Amino acid sequence: MTGARVDISVVTCQRPRALRRLLGGIQCLEVPPEARVRVLVVDNDAGASARAVCADAETWLEFPLHYVHEKRRGIPQARNAALAASLGEAEFVAFIDDDEVPDPDWLCELLQTQRRYQADAVAGPNEPRFERRPPRWVEESRLFEGVAHATGTTLCTAYTHNVLVSTRALAELDSLFDESMALIGGSDSELFERFARAGHRIVWSSTARTYEWIPGSRARLGWLLRRAFRIGASTAHVARHRGGDAPGSARIAAQAGWCMLKGGMQLLLGLAHGRGAAARGLHLMAYGAGRTSGLLGWTYAEYRTIHGE
């Protein structure tokens, strides 16, 4: 680990205020003395709205900052631009989203877990923080809460909102982020599924935390249902095109039907237990509907709309 070179990789698009907040959080990071850290910001806005933020940050940020302007609109396009700047330069890339802030010991925990388990990638929890107090039913639904595992648990995928990954292992893949998934989401989980199937080990670190700041425009039932539909559609899309050990169409259809049936039952029961419980049922139904949509070849470009600023 001596002298490990780490790029903290941020993809951003038209969120200058959120980017400033994130860079402020990065400034507060505790960094192992053996690590050499660079901050890499990929601006996916054709108007280069992050350029001024990065120019200002270079005057106060403790770490060197490298700015990349990727004009082609698309999340995987921007992620690939980030990796093009890191492969051959850094030993590890730590991905974090532009609407997040890391714990001060986030990077230390990722690197310590990587070393302890000799992992090729380490993922951690992403906890919600609301920009303003959400409706009570949103808190009761717990739909913004992420997954949790014991440290060292082996995973079959990961997400770029909080993951450290070896560039050596990434370079062994046949391809990186799938640019055909430009605005439909899911290109990160698709890549890390291939990463794990190729024999690269992904483990969990329960102490490497990031916090996602959620604007009021997302703390709404409509957005939650559209997000569930998008996830269902994009995961079915990936399964349809994966081949090999991917579930067949009949299995995807059965899963979709089960989700809609179970969600409908949860909705009916939830009507007697409050809006939060009912929202969970609707959320599962929307996911199942998305699975059906993806099976039929229809996806939803959720990321055409930018939330936050």
C-alpha cells in the first residue's frame, strides 16, 4: 500500500452548489499518510457549469484537482472519461456522486478494508440526508434507506455512489461502462456485475459512509415511483442483453408479476397502516412494472431531468 495513488472521481452535471458542498467534504477527509490523493471532476454539462467551481476550489483544496469536460451527455460517458484519466495514473479510483458528502474517515476506511481483505473493490453505505424535512410518510416508508452488510461481506455488484476499485482489475475487463445506457441508469451495477463474474472480489465496509443530500423534488411519491420503475426497467434491460447465466424472459416476467402482486397486497394492507406502508407497496408495484417494461425493450431515461443544483 506504500505510496498508493488514489483518484477521488466525481461526475457532475449542472449541480454547482452540490459540487461545492462535496468538495468541501473532501477537503475535510483524513487521508492515510501512505496515500497520494487526487480529485478528478468530470463535468458532463455542455455549458461547463462546473469549471468555475473547480477553478475556485483549486485555490483552497488541499488535494490536487484535475478537471475534465465531457461534452457527450450520459452518465457512462462521463464515468468512462473519468477512468480514461485514471487508468495508468492511479492504483485505485474512489467514486462518489456529486450530491453526496463523505465521512471524514471515508477514504481511510475504504483503503483499510481493501488491504485487510485484499479486495479488488470495496463498497460502503450511502445514507440519506434531506435538504428540508420531508413529509412524515417519506420517513415512515424508509424507501430512501440503503442496504447494509457486515464488513467483509462479499458482494455481487456495487454502485458508484460509494466504491473504491482497483484500476488494475478494471483494466482486465473487456469493456468499461456501457455507453448505450446513457440516461437510463444502471451502468454502474452492470459493470460491477461483470467485474464480479470475472473473478474480481467486491467486499463491503460498513464504516466507509457517504451521505446523499436529497432535494425536496425527490422526496415525493411520484419521483420514488419513477425511480423504482427505472430501476426495474434498467435491470431487466441488462439481464436481457447479458446472456450466459442471466435469467430468461420467463423468469423475468415471473419476477415482475410477483413484485406487482406482492406490492398490491402491501398497498391494500398499508392503507390501514398509514401512507408510508402504502407507498412501499406502490414502490414494489412500480418496480415490477419496470421489469415488464425492460423485458419488452422499453426503458425510462430518468436522468434527462436533473434534481438539485
